[in-house]
Amino acid sequence: METLQNITTAQYEIINLLSCINKDEDVSELKSVIVQFLNSRLQKEIDHLWDNGTLTDARVKAWQNEHMRTPYKHAR
């Protein structure tokens, strides 16, 4: 786990803001807001990749058959 010496300024600011939250329902609501924020950022990046041609229908269709699982070796 990272120590406070290794966190970014943004992470430090979030930690300070979180000191005001002490109810479980507030934590749940905050998580929802953060997920919405990250989803919006991700959608903007996907749109950018689509607009500049990096992401295409052909590429997305190729992913349907791609095997991305990590091979694990069984210990004997």
C-alpha cells in the first residue's frame, strides 16, 4: 500500500475532502458520482478514438473473437 508520501496532489485533495464524510449512504452516493465522472471521461476518450479512426467497427468486431485471458500455470 502506498504511503502518504507517494500520493499525488489530486489524491491528497480527495483524502482531505473525504474527511467530511462519515455516513455509509454518503460514501455510496460519492462512489456513484465518481463512477459517473469516470464513465463520462471514458466515453469522451472512446468518442475521440472513434472520430480520429483509431477505433473502428472492424477493430471492435475483431475483439469479439480475441482471447484475452491470462494463461495460468498450475503448480504441481
